Amino acid sequence: MPKSVWEKAGDEARAKIGQAADYVVDTSKNVDARMEGGADSLLDKLKSSRWTSAILIAAAVIVIVVLASLF
């Protein structure tokens, strides 16, 4: 028995939804890989920077001064 127009439309819609879901999954994996690579690169740059330790020490001193002034 041939499918009705509604059944055909439903089949087409399910196929399109499946394609869209696959596209979203692939795109999110691609974005995740790019972001992870960028974060690793930034972390490596921070580790190799000569200013990183100076910035961290300055931030620690500021936190200590602020906390000391509160108590």
C-alpha cells in the first residue's frame, strides 16, 4: 500500500532532522578540537612567558593586601 502524503512528509522531516543532528555533532566536535588546541597553545605561551611569574606574584600580593584590609 503506498504511503500517504503525510507519511512521506514525516519520513522526509525525520531524515532532515537526522542530517541536522549529525551536522551539529560534527560541528561541535570540530569547535571543541579547535578550542582545546587554542587553549593548549595559550597555556604553553603563558608557561614560557617571563612575565607570568611576576604577574602571579603581583596578583597574590594584591589578594593578601585586600584580605588583610578586610580583617
